[in-house]
Amino acid sequence: MTVRVTARRRVVCRAVVPLPLTARQAWGQLRDFHRYAAHDHFHAGFLIEGGVPQAGARLTIEHRYGPFRTRRVGRILRWREGEGFAFSDLSIGDARRAFPHVLRMSVGPTSEATCALTIAVTGRWTAPTPRWIARLWLAWVFLQIVQKTRNGLLLFAATSQRPGAPQIRS
Amino acid sequence: MIARMADVDFTGPEGPPKRCKVCAYVLDHLGIVGQCPECGQPFNLADPMTYTNKPPFLWWTFWMPGLLTAFAIGVALYLLLIPLMGYGWATTVAVPTAAGAILGYRVQMQWAVLVLLSLIVASGMAATLLMMSVTGGLCTLILGTLAVLPAFCGVCVGVLLRTHLKGTKFTQRLHLPMLALLPVLLALIEGRHSQMAVVTTSTVATLNAPPDRAWQSIQFYEQVKHRPPWLLYVSPSLRPLYTFGQSGHVGDRKTCIYERGRLVKEITEVVPGKRLAFKVVEQTEIENDGVRLIDGSFELTPTADGRGTVVTLTTRYEPKLAPRFAYLPAENMAVHTLHGHVLRGMKEDAEAAPAGHK
């Protein structure tokens, strides 16, 4: 897992998670957009334009910061069946303020039975804080996203390999 | 974007996602009718029989089997070791540690959940022994309390073992029986604690009554009128029902019947106004697994001004519970509680009634 905040405040967080699932099996779970996109600690829920997650669909993202709730907006930038999705998360008033960023999740095969999940967050850090504080904060939030996503998929893998579990044909 | 948002129909999730019945692939937004991209199973989202809303895993399946395994192995070890080897390090420490290790090895959950599960295992094992009449009420309470810490230490060992073995090629399941065998091995090395030093416990209280009135108010535990403290009341074998027999002369016998079990005391010494001693000649189902009651006495000494009496209650017993450092404080607490209960009964009688009322 890498978390970088450049001198020009560009944010690049990236993690690659190996999974004991085929890429198609992993995507079969990841495409539950409402669940996996909400693994950000502060994402409380999504409303999708037309209700169907597809490239170009606009989003309303409910954010929760403890007792405070606020809305942000975005758009599904990429939705490729079997591969992954990406969406933007922007301030409702000014898209250049309040940490505009894009979250991307994609899966790719690493062998016949395994795949790698790539999670990336890119954006611009706009708060007037020292870079090391930004890095520390982003590392914590990003780690939550990675762990929740990985645990969800590993749990699915563990369950599908148990006796009596749904037979997954790959 | 805000202005345009008002014109758009935004929709939230419509309940849990629809999944393939065979492989749990999420089928939402793949068309109303089609085939699962993963396994080819046909589906029709208009027909609930062709898909499922159930998630592919249920949380309880991740902790319940481990909990039941740990619990069953722990109880089985207790049932094997207590009758054969009695109480010792193996039963008091090794069994809950082994059960905890199996729990920690088998259950992958957050630490807070593991702590809770180890508490459930420790208390559940003790309660099962009580229900099967393997242990008495007090023994169960002490054993269950003492089992909590070893059970949690065992959980830590189990987690470490699992974490370490993940990186090896060794067949991990083979370790489980070994964990259960360790307490048996320890019990064989430890042996049975057949003879333990006799314990004498005394409790002293001052009554605001002269020795002759204090003498009149002497009563055994079973004769005290007020309700016993909860520590004594939890055990059916310490809840008295009635007594019969005499205790006025040497050789007299007093039989006390409890909700479960009976106790027969024979008077061995009577010095009016000074000392009453007895020995226990029969102890049936009265915490027999934990102690063998030997004898006891009431010693009465007048205070310096002659208006009060210092009463010393003494109980002697042969303990059967080891290791002693773990059980002795609990035994002391139980005996002092019992003495305190009797002394309170004596005090109420002596300080309320005029001399010679009995």
C-alpha cells in the first residue's frame, strides 16, 4: 500500500490485494456497487442517477462525519463488466474544493484461480495542513477501505470453499 | 451540477442485491432475464425462485463451530480429568487454556469478540459441570472464575499458533487434537493431589452480651433464621432445609438436611459458657469434590469488662482443590462468609433475648 502527497498536493493512494478468487468471481461481488463503494469510512450511502451503475451515471454521495452529515456529488467514470469501476467524489458547491478525488477498484487475473484487486484513490489535497498530516490521515482512511474490501472478498472466498457452500465453477 | 440534479431521478439501493443461486454472483443490472456470467445458471429477476437475496455467508458460521468445539473439548476434558485426577494445575489451568487455544485457533474474529467468546466458554463449561452434578455450587463458581484468565491466554496462544502455521506447509488440523491432549499429559505428570495440608480458618466477633447469654445463643449454620448471603445461597448443597437431633452433650448428634445432601455433626466437647466442639461424621453431597469437613468449634471468652463476649468460630477441613494459591483465597472467603452468617445469627439472638430463654 502506498500513500503519497506530492509537493503540489496531488494525492496518490494505491494498494494491490492478491485474492484466492478468479477475476470473474471477484468482480461478481465487487459489482455490488452500493456495498463496495461505501467502504470509505465516511461514505454513508449512494444515490445513482437512474438507479443503474454505469459509466456516466451521476451520483449523490451521502457523507457522515460522526454526528454531521453532508452531501457530495460525483459521477461513475468507468464501469467495465468483469474489470472494475471508478467514480469521482466532489464538493457539491465547488468541484475544486474539499478534497476532490476519484476512487477506482479493478480486478485482473494473476493465474487461473487467483486475481489481484487494485484499489486507488487519486485527487488533490486542499486543506491547509502540513503534508505529513495529510499523509497520515489519508493512510488511515485508505487502510480502512482496503481492509474492508479485502475482508469482504476473503470472506466470500473462505465461504465458497467450505463444504456445502455454493459450488463456484470457474 | 446542483441545478441539474433536481431534474434527475436519483435512486438508492433496492434492498439486498440479487445473487445467483449457484455461485452468489451479483446479478443486478444485467437484464431481467439472462444467464449468470460466472456459472451460466439461468435467471429471471421477475421470478424470485431463480435468484437469491441471501448473502453468501452467515456470520454465525464463522464463530459458532469454533465455540462449540472449544466448549465440547473443554467439558470432555473436565469430565475425564476431575473424576480420575481430581483438581490440580491440569484441571484448573490447562483445560481452560486448551479450550481457549482451540477457540483462538478456530475462530477468526475481532479481539473484543474473542474475549467475549472466551468468557462464554469458561462460564459455560463450569455451568455444564454444575448441571451434570460433577461439581458443587461453590466449586463451580470458583472454577469458572479461575478459568477466565487461562481461557483468554489460551485464545492468544491459539491466535499465535494459527498466524504462525499459516506460513508453513504443515497440516494445521493435526494440531487440534494435540491441544486437547496437553492437559491430559500434564495431569499424568502432575498426578492426583491425594493428601493436602489441613486448613484451619477462624472468625472472631464480639457480642454485646455476657458469656452465659452468648452460650445460649450458639447455633449451627443450619439453624440461623435469616437468609444466607448470596455466596452461600447459590449452591443447593448449602441451602439448609431442616435439622434434627441434639447438641447439648458429648456424643449427641445433629443431622442437617440441605436441598441437596446432608451433614451429621457429633458433639465432642462441651464446656458450658466456654467451648463447644464437634466433628463431622457424615458429609454427603456437601461440596464433597472440594473439601472434606473435619471438625469445628465455638470458643467463648468474656471481654475485659465482663459485659461482652468474644466468640471465635473455627472450622477445620481437608482441601481437595489445587493449586492452593488459586483456591485458598476463595475458600477463605466462603468460610468467613459462613462464619459471619452464623455469628450474625448468634448476635441477634444474644443481644435481643434475656438470659436463660433457651
